[in-house]
Amino acid sequence: MLQNDKKLALTPLQLVMLMETLKDPTSDAYWQILSYEIPNSFTFEEIQDAWLNTAKANPALRTKFEWQQEIEPIQIIQNNVEDINVVEVNYLRIQDEFMNIENWFKSEIGRLQQTMLNKTQQFYLIQNWKPSKNLLVWVHHHIIMDGWSIAQTLEDFFKLLNKDVTSLAIRPDIEPYLHYISDPMYQKGLEKYWGNVLSDLAEAETLAIEKSQHITQKPLFMYIDKELSKRAAENLHAYSIKNRVTTSSIALTIWGVLINRYQHTNKLYVGSTFALRPYQLIESSDMNGMLINTLPVKIDIEDELTLKEVCLQTMDHLQDVSENSGVPYSKLLQFGGVSGDTEIFKTSVIFQNFKGTLNNKKNGELVHQYGTSSDPLSVTFDITQDSICLRLGWDQQRYEKTELLRLLDSLEYIFENIDNYNNMLVQNINLTQGEELYLKNVLTTEFSTTSENFSIQSILGDHRDDSLAISDGQRNLSYRDVKRYSNIVANQLLEEGVQSGDTVALVGKKSIETAIGIFAAWTIGAAWCAIDTSIPEARTKRTLDILQPKTSLFLDNIPTIIERSMDEKEMISEAYRFKSEDVAYYISTSGSTGEPKIVSLKTEGLSQLIQSWKQFYDLSSEQHVLQLGSWTSDVFLGDLLKAWSTNGCLFVCEEDKRIDMAYLAEMAAKYKISFLESTPVLVREFIHYLNEVNIILKDLKTIVVGADTFRLEEKNEICDMLWDGVNFYNGYGLSECTIESLVYTCNNNHDSSKSGLCPIGKPLPGTMVRIVDKSGNSVAPGMIGELHIGGKQVTKGYVTEEGLVTSNSYTLNDVNYFRTGDLVRLNANGVIEFYGRSDQQVKIRGYRLELGEVENALLSLQPGMECFVICLPSNNGENTLIAFISGTDQSIETINSSISKILPDFAIPNIIVPLERLPRNTNGKIDRVLLRKQAEELLNQLTDTSTISMSGDMVDIVRETWEVVLGKKVQLNRSLFDQGGHSLIVLKLYNLLRKVLPSYEFVVGDLFRYPTINRFVEEITARKEAVPIQESTVPSYSKIEVLEKVKQGELSVEEAMKIIGGHRL
């Protein structure tokens, strides 16, 4: 540094840019490129002379940065231009070495990045760019100057180059502004304003369109430029004039409203750029340097505010922020009382509000204009009276281009039709016309069905009588047998008084007779319900009491009925043809209370589903189906219909053999099984076995899995083991919607899903889908919402003693829909991703948490694991997470350690219960009701204060007290805060300890100073016995002092955490 060089502090945004650049020196963020074609009549000497004189007049070009030798980073404005030069490059060499100019740009930015901001800009002359044209290229880091100063600098340069002027006045640097914001009164005003605005500040909510909540990859910034329609520009300006609101306020508000759709709350801050050129400074418009700042602007999205009202409020906010813009980002976090890595806003809006232009100059035509910020999602507006040009920038690791382009289309549409939105409540601004059309095309699959009524003939058709229809490995029945036996049993039902429209209870266990019983009931037009004799009698009694079946058909008696009646009964000439509204069957599903819910399903839904399967799975040939599921679930019926509607065979596997992989492989080969559907665990084990013994089932062409949770890792593992020619699917279905509604093709090994679960795909032909918010309105593409399924196959309600309960069903546009209670998201590829249950969202210590996120983290630890996570309130009033797991031999300590690298500390289960296997209900799903009861009993035991021993060993008393408060077993030498404690429950622990240890002296702060049981007991025991104890080696500082020492490098983050008692404070 020379004697006449000037040392200045950094402006607020320069501090941010410096830290971001030092954090990742190889990032392209903030590096900008501008290039202009000029006539080759300009000599190198003329260009260099013009640039050097431009540098003399514009101090930002002579700026360097120093942070290693200084307490605070500074910028040094050099008095001379010795380091300023123009580099001459031949375009032919660029082509030879780099293939194209873009690769050369990257190379030059990389070279400048290596200087670590020691060199922040370079000017180039590219010779032989075009015939009679050369190219001027300016590469610089945005830290040296804002857009206003860039336009000034280029204006000066081209004036000198074109000989419009012979000299330039030296522009003022940023020193006047730094003096302005250092005034104590100004600082006091900042603190008052931002302290009030950010009083309820919290970390910005993760947007639904973000790829992941846990980004670990290096950012990869991309951008696109777009000019909106002339209609959009004209209508925006007309609206601005009519309503006396600035175009920037309108643009910021509408962008905020669109982004807010991807949040669960309405608390939204949008970052926006502000010029740091206060009117109080005479020289502000001529100052040369980085004089902008990006600050949060609150968008008031409330129930009763119209778009016009919000735009006006935004304009007021913009004015207020502009007057208080001289504040660093770190100070904002301090005013808001949040940690130093908190993200206040998820998106930023930048306005090109500087004087002049970067477009074509005299003898200079703009060719390239590149540059990105470090913001993961930003939009830059250049709004004039006749046009709206914007640049969308994003981090490719966090956002999908397709979804963002759809956002831009929505923005343009609202601009074009803004008068229609003027008096609309902002919370009602949801889908644009283009989004509605897109959702309709993606979520509705059209197909035509035959008008034939449902009947046995419509299923069996003209099947060859001698073809094998069903087998259990010991008995084989042909279609001739099936038709004949069904008729015999149907005649028996007629003799018992059963008529069309009645209900028959099929009682027994899964067997060949199950299929005969189903088709016998249908032959005479009766519906059926399944009564499994292995299910508790109380449950089956409720089903029978509600449905009041005409008769009960015991499946074990069917062989006797057939044998007794073979030559006596006249065959029924034609089976009953059901009407569309007739009930085909009833099925019981598990309710949240443990009481079964009884669903009635119509025949028209079955007819449609059979046609849908044939179309989607291409079931044009005979399907031989391996049946592994429970017969009381509709999986059995689905397998039966797939087989018998295609003249195929259903192989019914006995319950005790369904996990015998060798047996399954033998039967699959013997019966030429072509279609298999089961749970992910069973499918994985089966395919793994086939790989181990080197068996390829050439006839097996279709595998479908269906489960509560099917992780992508499991899917990919299965994909890796499959042989060529197998189509692999994930099927999603509810009993209330007739077996299956959506299917995802799993063969691609490169799928991704933010939830970590395998997508559930697209609706089957004839199925309609809606994804809605809590108010029942369709959510924007990419937003998480509840899945509603519509179509002929959807139940109209649950059958109860009082009649049909329709609370979960509704009709919209003559389509019957069912509210599934499942959370899903339509991703950028038009595929529906699964996120778990809508009732799995809980609050832990003030943080919103999806239980599915905890389950996904646990399931990611080991293939084949199963888990169930529940949140229950404990006796101390705290919500407690309890996880039941199976399928792993990892210790609880290992599991906790692993998931702590994935989940925030508040999301780590308080209690983890390993089981040999998770209990299942009759439908084969995890028995959540039973596990909930077990969790309640366990929690009551752990939090029962009566279990605290009031006498005996001091360590045991304190340990038991901790366990009551924390709701789990604890370790003696592990910190309270490492075992799930936090500042919100320290007082509860303190108060309980005071009750059980009334004769000991201690204060709340002791729980922070001595955070382990052994250390705490040692301390308070020594006090009572008046025995001096070695003082803690941890010094005592206030939090402010600790943070300051971290900032100055005197303490590491880990040391600071120990002093203030853990990062949960």
C-alpha cells in the first residue's frame, strides 16, 4: 500500500460478498462478464489508453481488498493505475484451445478466482472476432461496484474511446456514504427500525419446490433471460398509474405471492436490492463503488387483504427499508435474535434501477452479459414503459428448471391480467389459467370403457374351459371347474334365500374356495364381505352387526356343497348383470381408533379398474399371478381379477409358505408366473434369493410393490437385481378407492424425490386426482398437499349402524372424490411424490416437523428396515418422539449417531424401541393403533414421577429425575443437552430436582455449568459437605462475549458451545 492510497471499510453488501467468496473461492457467484463488438479500426493503444483513463476517473476500478492483516476487512483505493492493463488475445487461439468463447470465459474467471480477490477485474481485446470486428471483454467481481457504477464506468470508457471527450473528472468514492451510516443517530434509528420489523423473525421455511432440505453439494448457478409480452408491460404500467403504486412494488408483491404458495405459513420475507445513495448526500449519484444492499422486505399475505392493498403496503415497506438500508446482514440476524447461519429469505428480487444502460453504446454493440449472485433463487427485473426483461437465476442443486419456468409463465399471466386480480384476496390468488390446464392434463387420464355391465361373463369371457384357472400347488381347477363350482355354490345361496342386492359373508381362511365363494355371490348379483376366522371375534362381530348379511358362507363347507350337489343342481344359465350403482363387495379397513371402517365398493369401479389395468400394464396375454397377500385385503381380489380377466391362472400361496423363497421360486417356475405383487420386503428377499441361486424366471414380466413406505434406496436395490424384460412398478391404492389408483414405473435407477420415498407415479386410466390445501383448493404444481382421488371407483362413504358416513367424500363437477389423508407433491416431471400422512405433522420445541422425515432418516440407515414414529405429549407437557424399529442389529447409540448427521437435534427420537418385527393388522399394514398403545404405556412408565426414588444413592435420584423429564433412559457422563435437553425444559428439570433434593443448594445456572449427572451430583454434594471442589476449567462469559470471541477467532465454535451449554440455547 502506497502512502496516498485510501483505506476504507466495506459497505454492507461487500461484507457479504467477501465472506461468500472466501467460503467458496471457486464459485462463479458475483463474477460478471460484459462484452461489446467494436470496429477493428480502433487500435490496441487507443483502447488501452481509454481504459487507463477510465480507471483514473473511477476509483472502484483501483480497489483492492485486505482481510488477512486487518482486524476488520478493508478496501484500499489505490492512487495509481499501475495494476490496470488491457490483455490482447487472438480469437483464433481461443478457438484452438477452448473451442468456444464461453469456455474461455470460464477459464479466465478461474484464473482471477485464484488470486483470492487480489485482482478483481480484467479488460480484454479479442482480435479477429469477426471480419472487421473485434470484441471488448470486461470480467469483474461484483464486489467492486454496483450496476449504477458499472453503467457510469462504461459510459466514461466509450466517451474516451470515441473521442467525445479528452478527459474525465474523477468521480467520488464511497467514503461519504460510510461517514453517513456511521453517524450514531443513524445507527440508533437502524436498531429501532429493524428491531421492530424482525421482532418475530424465524428461519425461512423450506419451499416445497426445493429439492432437499439438506443441501450438501456445491451450488451450481444457472440463469435464463426472458422478455415478457408487450401486453404484460403495458398492463403493468397502466395498473401502476391507475393505483398509484410503483411497478417495483407490484413485481415484488406478485413474485412473493407466487413463492408463498410453496410455504405452509404466510410469514414471508423477500430479499430486494436497495441503492445506498441517500438524497442527503449531494454527491450520491456520482459515487463510484458497491453501493447497494440486499435486505428483507415483508410481504403481508393475510386473509382479508386484496392484491392492491398488499402492493400499497409493499411500497411502504420498500420506502421504509430504503431509509434504513445501511445495515449488514449479520446485524439483521442479531436484531432478529437468530443464529449466524439463519436464512431469512428464500428468494430475492433485484431491480435494474440505475442511471444509464448497459445496452449498445456508440461503436459498441452488447454481445455478452453474464453474471449470477449467490442467492439460490433470484429474479432481476429491468422494467421500462414498453418492456419487462428479467433474468431468473437459481442453484441447480436446489431447484428444477422446469418448475421455475412455470413460475415465470404464471408471473407473466398475472401481469397480463392484473386488473382481474386487483380486488382479489391475496390468499385466493392460487392457480393461473396455464397452471389449471397443466394440472388437468397431468392429473386426469382419459380412457373409454365398454358399456357392458359387470358380471361373471364380463370377467371370464370366452376363456378356454380346459385352461388352468387356480391352484394352490396341490389342487388345480380349470375354468370349467370354476364356472361349474361357482354355479353350484350360487344355487346353494339361492336356496338360503339370497337375492340380488343382498350381502353374503364369506367366512374362513384364504384358499381356492375363497375365489369360488366370491364368484358364487356375484353369479346371483349379491355383494360379499370377508370374515377371516383368524381375526378377533369382536372385530368380525362389528362387521356382521353393521352389514347384517343374508347368510354366511363358510369356505370350509364349499367342497362338501360341491360334492353333495354335483349331479343334483340345475346350472344357472346366465350370471346376474349388475347395474352400475350395485355394490360388488364390502371391505373393512383399520380406523385410527382401532374400530374397523367398512367400505362399500361399486361394480362400475371394478369394471373400470379391470380395463385400466389391461391398458396400463398391457395385459394383452394370459397373466399367471402369484398371490401372496391376505384374502381379507383387496390385494387378493386384485390378483384374482388380473388373472381371471386375462384367461390366466391364480396361484394361491399358503400363509406359512409365503416366506419360503425356495418354494416360491419353484412354484413360480412351475406355474409360469408372469405377475407378482407384494410388499417391498418380500419382493426384495425373493429377488435377492433368485440372484443368489442364479435363477431367472423368464416368464415373470411384471412386479408390483405396495407399502406404507417404499424408499428409493430399496427400489434401486431391487432394480439392480432384476433381469432384462421385467417391468417394475410401485402401486398406490386405498380400499376406499378400489384396490389401486396410481402407479409409478420403477425401472429407472436415477429417480429422485425430496421425501426420500419412491414416487407413486401417475393416475391409472379413468382415475382423476386433485392435490389440495387445507381449504380444499388445488395447490400450485410443486406444492405439497393432500391427495384426493376421484372417479367411478371411489366409495361414497363408510357403512355404519347409522347409515352411510360421507365425511371423507365429496362431489365436484359430477365426480366423486375421496380425501386420502396422504401428503403428495407433483414434481417437475409430472410425477406424484409421496410424503406420508397429513396427520403426521407435529411441533417439537416450537419447530414444525413431519414424522415422515424422521421415519425416512431411520429407514435410510439399512436396507430392509421398518419403522414407525409417533409423537405423544408426556407428563411434563413436552411432545416426545418415540420410534419403533425392526430389521436392524445396530445399537441405539449407533442409530442416534447416524441420524444426528441427517436430522436436526429436535427431530431425533427421544425413545427408540427395537422389535423383532413390527406388528401388522389384517390388511398387512403396520398396526399403528397397537403401536400407539404400546408407546403410551411406555411413556407413562418413563415419566411417572412416583418412580423417582426419594432415598438412596444421589446419582440414582438425579438420573431418575432426568429420565422423567426427558422421557427416556439417560447416560451419567453425557451432557443433558446431548441427550435431548434444551433451555425450554431446564426449568422443569430444575423445579423437579428442587422437590426431590430439598436440602441441597443449587440454581438453574448449575444445570448449564455442570450438564452431566455425575458432574452435577459431585458439585452439589461438595457444596452441602462444604468440601472445596476443583473449579470448572470452562470460563464464564456472557453469550454476547462468547459470540464476539468466536468472531475474533479467540474461541472455536465447539469451545463456545461448551461455554454456553450447547447449541440448543
